[in-house]
Amino acid sequence: MARPDLARRERGARTTPRPTGVSRPDWRTSLVLLLGLSLAIYGLHAILTGSLWFFQLFLVCVLVLGSAAATRLVSRRRWLPPLVSVVATLVVFTGLFVPGSAVLAIIPTPDSFAAFGRLFQASAVSINEQSLPANADTPLLFLLCVGVAATALIADDLAIGSRLPALAGLTLIVLLAVPGIVDPGSTDPLAFVGAAIVYLLLLRIGTRPGQGLPSLGIGAAVIVLTLVVPLVLPAVDQSQTVARSGNFGTGVNPVLSLGSDLRQSAARTVLTYNTTSGSAHYLRLVSIDNFTGANWAPNPVSLKRGDTVDKIGQPPGLTDAVARTTDTTTVTVKSLSSAWLPLPYPSSKVTGLTGSWYWDANGLAVSSTDRNSSRQTYQATDVQLAPTPDQLLNSGTGVPAGFEKYLALPKGLPSVVTNTAKKIVGTAPTNYEKALLLQSFFHDGDFEYSETAPVDNGYDGTGGDVIAKFLKAKAGYCIHFASSMAVMARSLGIPARIAVGFLPGKQIAAEGRRTAFEVSSHDLHAWPELYFNGVGWIRFEPTVSRGDLPSYADLAQPNVPAVTATDNSATTAPTTQTKAPAPVTTTAPTSSAIASGGTTTRTSTGSSLLTVLVLVVIIALALVPAVIRSVQRARRLRRIAGRTAPVLTAWTEVLQTSMDVGAAIPDTLTPREVAAVIAGGAASTSETGTVLTRVAVIRTADPALARLVDALERERFAQDAVAYPGAADDTRHVVSLVTHNASRRSRVLAVLFPTSIWRRIVRAR
């Protein structure tokens, strides 16, 4: 019975007991999660204005993580912390957002949940009507709070409840990805790097002893690959997809994304339409009237349930004296996913729509709270206005009450903008003549249409500084012309705003008895709308080679005044007639044009260098386990030489080296049996006979190996420890013996791709 007992004791020397019931540092994990979520939330500043929203979202994280951590102090039930967090969050959200519908202002009722539903609907409207950076109004803040609370709850349960910190770290990516999804290229690198460091820390405190270094290595590899690999992925062929943004689809976000869509390599059919008159129309989506200095943004729109599209209100400022004709436009939307409906302006009625649609009193834009424009077919009764030059001349220069917001300009607007406007109009007495001079300055002067020049030269956008650079470069696309004319008009006291929509498109085969037109993504357009007393909002066209001039703004038409600026030093525009417009450019950009993301296309040389760089990085990451293994071996040998490590550490290094070189050593072998295999004296226990025989074989084959095994057994079973001064040398010798017995290929692979480290990385937790 002695020999089996000895064998069992020998097998016990191979491993140390695995600890059970180890308590996790939950409070540390909660703090790390709070830090990571805070950094991810901070990254939202790229798409949100102000800063108050950050503190509110931070408090939501504190509420969720703190309530869960407090619950774990009094209970170890896994399901209780998430439940307490949900209840606490619901109570706080009720008190913050819908206290009037709750008992004691905090206990939710069925009315509270109905109010939550209305906030969700309002948040969708807020998203659709705002441009970037957006204002975190109450509905949008509610949506953000709900999203952050859900993210924090999932992260907490994964990291602490399920003990899966690696998966918990992925929840940070959800928040970090929001700015990039909403506005590509807006992700804050500092927020991403900070969250990545927190992710590595989360891996470190959430791993078992001895696994920290490999976990950090693989975590770092994942992060670097996440940053680098997307740079060399092939670009998406935009011609094969229908892009859908939160606002207009086909990549259209009011003003901000218009240029990106225009620069796409292939045009896509957005919609077709026909008219009873056979005339082509501009189709307007929404007007944008809030100029902050950094960009143009739509003001919040309040849709009223009573303002249905079966009867749309009268255009502001329009009187019966203005001549008009009524037309019916039938629109079939193909690849436009928009909360706003493309319509001629102004329209008096829309029929045939699916869903609930309402009109906005300010701009008469039509929007829905539960549908979008995709696959809609509808009929619009629209009015084509024909104001005469005399009516516009007689409109004067007055501004009606309530229209002051259409004259607002930010502080710090570059003086070149206002000074140029004054030079253009000189002493022109009426707003109409000033508007004609502004339009002529852009449309008939030295400006040229270019979708790439603003990006190439760093002035793509709509802010005041951008306008100043555009006036100097004299090259841009529709949004630069429209924004510049609207801002200049405001500086001259003319109410102005920007309209975003589509050009009339091209004529195609007739649909029935009606002339039909096709509108593509390259027909996206922006133009200024100016207000005149007695006439209302009317369109002007300053963009070179795009669209058409309305009859009342065409200097070549009879009765349109031949305006002349007193001081025309700022412009070379003609004063009495226009030059022949250049052909309308609708062709796709060349291979050197800008990619849809707003950056220049990489040259082949740059792409090759980047590919080489990425390959180098990938190879370096693949060698991270080799570095870890090398450091691990050096540390062990240093501790063994300094007599601060047990003999078991030396034996562990021998076993790990055997695994790396692919030695076939079963886990069931005792240290003596393993030594016999290493020494070549036995291939298996069946061939070794007795324990004494195995000892003789080992001592005869390799004395250093025998001393190491003897020292291991004394350490494990002897009552008094025995000094082993030659442990470091014997360990190096045995490790060398193990590698010497392996093939050259196995030795190389053991150095470059150590199996022991890779198994530990991929092993299930």
C-alpha cells in the first residue's frame, strides 16, 4: 500500500490547490467601471453642446453602480443588485422627468409610463430636427439617460455578477461609438484612449492570480487592432448601398453631411415625381435658421397634433396681391429615409401618406412622429408664386415683429464678411436690390463650383470663419454659397435662412399623361431664402452652375432692375446682365475626389506604406505572448537564483517549457515519471516499473534532473526544508535538456509562439 500512496503524493506535487470562494474586489471594479463610463460619456461632447448633460449622465452612472454595490454589501444574491438598480433608476427618472404623473412625485404610475413613451417620441423628433452639435433638450437628455443607465447596468452585471470583465469592457464601445455613428470622424481620441486604459485596468483587476499579464497583453492587442485595422479595410462602394442617417437618409444631415453625399462616387435615385403643369420644381425638406457662428442649425420644431397635412397653413408674409398658380405634384420616394418630406414650397395639402404627419408653423416643413419618407407615394397641392419686381421693390426694408431671429448674427463674425457685403450693395436702397447684388456677386462673378476644394483647403463647413475663407478662395459647393449669401443678407438687415432639399432633377419618360422627373443623390442642394414684406419667403440661387434662377431674380429678364453697386471694389460681378451659366455639373468626382468621409483619397503609395505599417503592428502583437513568456522565465530564474522562490517554481518552468516545445507529457504523470520522459529513460509509466527503477534511470541519465526532482519531493513532503544552492543552474540545465530533445521547428515555435501562454489566453474562464 505504500507505493500507491507515494504515487498519489508525487502527483500532488505537480500542482498547488486551486483556491475556492475567493472574494472579488467588487468595489474596485465598480469604481473602474464608473471611470470608464465617465470617459465614454465625455466623448459625447463632440456631438452635444454645453456641459450640464455630462454631470447628469455621470450621476446616472453613480446611481446604477452605487446602488448595485451597496446591495452587494448586504446580500450575495446575484439577481438582487440589478433589480435594486432598475428600481432606483426608475424612481429617480420618474422624479426628474415626469413627477406630475407619479405618486409623491417619485412612485411611477401607468400615466408615468405613458409620459415616458411621449418623451421617447419627442426625442426622435428632437434628433430629426437638430443638426450637430445638438442641444441636449429634455427629450434628448431623457433618451441619453436611459441609454447610459442600461449600459451601466449591463456593464456592472457582466463585470461583477457574471465575472466577465472582458465582455463588460465592450459596453464602453457602445458609448464611444455613438459620436462616430452620428457624425463620422467626430470621435474624441482622448476619450477613446482613456477608456481603453480603463478597459485594461478592468481586465487586470478581474483576472485570477497569474493571469494578469496575459490578459493585459491580449487586451492591448485587441485595442490596437481596433484602432489600426479599419484604416486598411476596403472602402464601401456607396453605389451599392442606400445610406440612412438619422435625419434624411442618403447621407443627408442638414447642412453638415450634404457635401459628403455630393462627393459619393455614384448617384442613386432618391425619388421620382410628376406634375400636372409639366413643370419641374425644387423640392424642399426643411429650412435652417439658427446661425450660431460655428454652423447653421434648425431651431426646435414643435409639432401640434392639430396641424395635420390635409390643410397646411398659409406661408408667413404672403398676401393675395402676389400672383400664383396651383399645381399637383405626385412624389414616389425610393431611397430616402427621412423624417422630413420633400415638397414644393409652399404646399397647401398632402394626401396619400402612411403614418401621422404634421406641418411646422415656422417653415411649413412636414414631418412625422412615427414614420419616415421611405417608400412613400403622395400627392402635394402646391402653389407656384410669381412675385413681380415691382412688388419686391415696394416691400421696402422693414422687418416685421417676431422676425428678429432671422437677422441674428453671432459675436466674433469675421469683419471681412460684413465689410464685403457692404461693398457689394453700396448704397442700394431696397432689400430687393441688395439681394440681387449679393446673388450676382456669387453667381455671376469669379466663383466656381467645387465639391473638393473646401475639404482640400480646410474650410468645409458653414461657420463664420469658413465663410471668410470661402470668400478668399472663391471655390465651394452649394452650402458655401447659400450660407455666405444668407449671412451677408442678415448683416444688411434682410431676414434670411437656408433651405435644404433637392434640385428639380432630370426629365424622364412620362408617367401616364404627366411629365416625370428623376431626382438623384447628386441633386442634393441648399439655397438661401430671403423674406420680403407682402411676399414672404422666396428662393434665390447664388450657386454657380447649379439649379436655375427664379424669374424675379434673373437680371436678364424684363422688369428686373439693372442693379449697380456704388462701391464695387469687392466684386467683379456684372451689374446689368449675367454671363452665360456654365453647364450644370452632375458627374461623379474623379478618382482624386474626396471620399465620402470627408478626407482625401489615399494615394497608392500612402496605402502601401500604411499596409506595411499595419502588418508590422499585427506581427508585433502576435509576438506579445513571446515577450510575456521571456519575461516570465527571466523573473523565475532570477527569483530561484536569489533563493526567494520555492523549488516548485523551478519545476513549473520545466513543465511549461515542455509544453512550449510540444513534448508529449500527460497530465497524469508524477514528477518522477515526467523526469523519466525528459531523460529518455521511459516513455510511460507502464515501462518504468517501480519507483526505485525510475529513480535509478533518472540519476543515471541526468544528475541535475535527479537533484531537481529530489529537491521538489523534499520540499513537498519533508518536515524540515533543505538548502538547494544549485537550483538556478540545475533549472537552466534541465530547461536546456528539454529544448535540446525537441526538433528545431519546435524550438523556434516555442520561442515565437509559446503554447503555454496562448493556452492561458484562450482558455475559458
